[in-house]
Amino acid sequence: MASLNVWALSVYTAAVLVIVGVMLLLSYLLGQRHCERATNEPYESGIVSTGSAEIRFSARFYLVAMLFVIFDLEAAILFAWAVAVPETGWPAFIAVTIFIAILLIALFYEWRQGALDLGPKPRSRRRALEHTAAGASSGPRAAKKGGERALVAH
């Protein structure tokens, strides 16, 4: 019986390799060969592309992407559990409840740490007021006028 399974697997593997090889060969033989100015440019739905396609993203973007993947995997695990609920019973229900609680705690922690924010970090109101007061009094546009500080219009 084991030799029959190995033989079937080897026939299947050979068939897959032949099909892939034929598809690649036909693509090479029947494919168009031309080199125009727009051949190597990225397709932008008919709009002339501007700038480089190599945009640097912030590391925070990748952090949010990883968090999305992690929580998406947990959704797949919960879906598998939901399908198997009749066979698993109450112990699995309690385990999934604990699992969801841990997920919610982790999500709340990430939210409080600011991992889900893509924009710049907001400054505290006090620091913003100190920065504004210091900038108005010591900048090149400030001048004393009657004991009060006034901005000089340029």
C-alpha cells in the first residue's frame, strides 16, 4: 500500500512539473518581444506616473501591518474553533474566552502605546504652549514695544 502512495505521488509531481514546464515554454515562445519607452514603466491606469515607485514608508506603517496580520490569524483560529464547537464543548469555550480576553488586553495595550497611530505624535498642550511662548519671545520677528511683545510684520 505504501509503494502505491509513493508511486501516485511521483506521478502527480511529474505531471505538475510537465504542466509548469509547458506553460513556461509556451509563454516564452508565444509572448510578444518589444521594447518601447513605456515597456518598463509601472502601469498607472493611463495616468503619467510621477516620482519614484520606491517610496520609503515609516517603520510605524510596518508595525500596523504586522499587528493586522497577527489579529487576522487569530480570526482564522476563532473561525476554526467556531466550526468545531459541537465537538469541543465547554472546556474549549472557556479556553477561547480566555484567548479573546488576552487579545483584547493586547489590543488595548497596543492602542495605549500608540502603535495604531500612523500620524505624528501629538504634543501635550503644555509643551505646545511653552513652545509657542518661547518662539514668540526669542524669534527674529519679535520686538519690544511699550513693554509688551509684538510681532513685526515683514
